[in-house]
Amino acid sequence: MHLRKRVLVTGGAGFLGSHLCDQLIDEKYDVLCVDNFYTGSKRNVAHLLGNTYFELVRHDITFPLYVEVDEIYNLACPASPIHYQEDPVQTTKVNVHGSINMLGLAKRIKAKILQASTSEVYGDPTVHPQPETYHGNVNCIGPRSCYDEGKRCAETLFFDYYRQHNLKIKVARIFNTYGPRMHLNDGRVISNFIVQALKGKPLTIYGNGNQTRSFCYVDDLIGGLIRLMNTDDDVTGPINLGKPGEFKILELAEKIMDLTNSESEIVFKPMPIDDPMQRKPDITLARKYLEWEPEVALEEGLKKTIAYFEELLRSPLS
Ligand code: NAD
Ligand code: UDP
Ligand code: UDP
């Protein structure tokens, strides 16, 4: 007999996964965190290790997993371009083989399963902002394809298991999210700029900095994921989760320099292949089905993230 709902979080030792584990523990779930520590770290969940309702297992989800839970959040997958491009075949595998394994698991134990999909399924979008009905503009043979097409195929698998096996699925399309616990060498724009600014090193802008992104603070995003998991069974998504403000990368660099009182200079580097020029979520569906609205303003979220990196850089482990 178990009194608490049992939840599996794959990729639970990563940036988003560890915050999700924290929130689920707070909400009285029994959490099983599975991670192979490819980009995640035991440090992200070390504070949970003594908790009776938390378990950490080292496992690569491209291999089968036999456990018994009520809900599965499937987050396992490197998310930063530099990391997912390091071993692109493994990136496709975690999205395809990994998703098949987690869907097979959900099917056997009749668990509800949520997929952490991404705004990358829209590629370099020609529709702006992006609603869930937009089918995207994705290159299938470029350096980003292992991630973009991997995540698209994962969505296909989720909907085929839903249609073919009546699985209870939820698909969240997550837009750029940031916050404490991002890795020092994560490589994504906010952590790069903050670490560069704090170290007095030049901020590296790829291209001319006119490309845009929308940035969501981690606490808001985690709230959205849990709300989505708790919707009625007929709500499958895909549902966009992100904060609709839109910022040029150059503007972001200036904001971070300002907030860190940095005297770093800005340097311009080549634009990566297939780097999307614009991105902004249409969150009408999330507002309607989840009654969700991200609340943390960029400046407020950046201040918290800067405080985290300042502390990390002071620590002997960094
Ligand atoms: P992250 O790299 O910090 O976390 C990913 C975690 O998955 C890591 O702990 C890593 O070790 C683990 N992992 C990777 N391959 C695995 C495997 N084969 N088996 C088990 N564990 C494995 O990235 P994140 O930002 O926390 O992203 C989490 C999820 O959310 C990813 O699926 C990502 O695609 C998705 N997402 C994130 C963002 C964002 O802005 N943070 C945006 C869109 C989608
Ligand atoms: N699987 C798993 N855990 C389970 C059940 C299945 O990891 O508890 C994996 C298993 O490796 C299988 C995959 O999920 O290959 C897909 O399972 P499904 O039942 O859909 O297909 P099949 O077993 O027919 O390949
Ligand atoms: N970027 C940048 N400098 C960096 C890291 C990223 O100018 O040091 C740019 C990158 O080219 C992209 C944007 O910032 O246009 C967001 O990049 P990130 O890797 O954070 O996420 P994604 O491209 O997946 O949205």
C-alpha cells in the first residue's frame, strides 16, 4: 500500500529535472529520479538524498527500465546545443529509443506520461509567434537535426501510443527556460553571458545579436509542467510553455552587463548553422487549459540566476 503518488522523473538530475523533483517532493509525491549524469549532476539533487520519499538511480533510458510508478515525466535528453551536438547519434537515441522505452513502461504499468518537448520542433519559424498548430520549418540533415527531429519523432511516438494503445499522454513544448542550477559550462545563452560577465571575459554574441528569444524563469515553467500533468485525460497537448516577452540577444547581453556591473566587452562570433532568427510562444492554450501565466519578469529572474552563479564561482568545487 502506498499513500503517496509515485512519480518517475527521467533526466531528474538535470537543470529542469532537479527543480521538478524539488517541487514534487514539496507536493508530497514519492519521487524516483533516473539519470545517467550525461549533462546532469548528483550535486543538483544532493540535498534530496536523505529524504525518505526520494530515490536516485543511475540509468540510461535508451535501455529498458522496469519500475512501478503512477506518473512519468520524461525529461532525459541533453538540451544545450553544444552538448546535444557532441554525440548526435546518442541524442537521437535518447529521444527515439528512450521515448519508446518510457512509453512501453507507461503502457505496461498504465501510468500517465508527460514528454518534455521543445520549441525547437518549430525550427526557424516562419509564423510568429508560434501557435501549436504551426508545423514548423526544420532542417532534417543539419547539426541541430539530432535534437529537433529527435524531439519531433518523440512527439510522433507519444501520439501513436495514444492512438494505438490508449496511453494517457501529455506533451509540453518548452521554450527557452533559465535559472539556478544551470551548469557552468551549459553553453546556453543566459548562463554563458552571466558567467562571462562575472569573470570579466568578453560576452560572445553569435551573429549580429538581432535574433530573438523568449525567456521563462524555471519556477514558472515547473508550475506549468505539473499543471499539465494534472489536467483531465482528454488534454494531451501539445501545449506551449514559455514566457511571451521577446528579446534580441544583443539586448540580453546589455541587460546582463548592466545587472552584473560588468566591464566586459562584447565580441561577435559566427552564427551557428540553422540558428533560429526569432522565437516567441503563443500561450493561449496554456492559459485556457492550465490557467497558467508565467509571472517572473526577465530582470527578476536574471538577478536570481546571477546570484546563483556568483555563489557557484566562489565555491571551491566550480
Ligand atoms: P539538462 O541537460 O540539464 O538535463 C537533461 C538531463 O537528462 C541531464 O540530467 C542528463 O544527464 C539526463 N540524460 C541525458 N541523456 C540521458 C539518458 N540517456 N538517460 C538518462 N538520463 C539522461 O537540460 P534541461 O534544460 O534540464 O532540459 C530537460 C528537458 O527539457 C530536456 O528534455 C530538454 O530537451 C527539455 N527542454 C528544455 C528547455 C530549456 O530551455 N531548459 C527548452 C526546451 C526543452
Ligand atoms: N519497456 C520498458 N519497461 C517496461 C516495458 C517495456 O523499458 O516496463 C521497453 C521495452 O524495451 C520495449 C519498449 O519499452 O522494447 C516498448 O514496449 P512496447 O510494449 O510498446 O513494445 P514491444 O515490447 O512490443 O517492443
Ligand atoms: N547565443 C549567443 N552566445 C552564446 C550562446 C548562445 O549569442 O554564448 C545565441 C544563440 O546563437 C541563439 C540564442 O543565443 O541565437 C539562444 O541560444 P541557446 O543556445 O541558449 O538556445 P537555443 O538556440 O536552443 O534557443
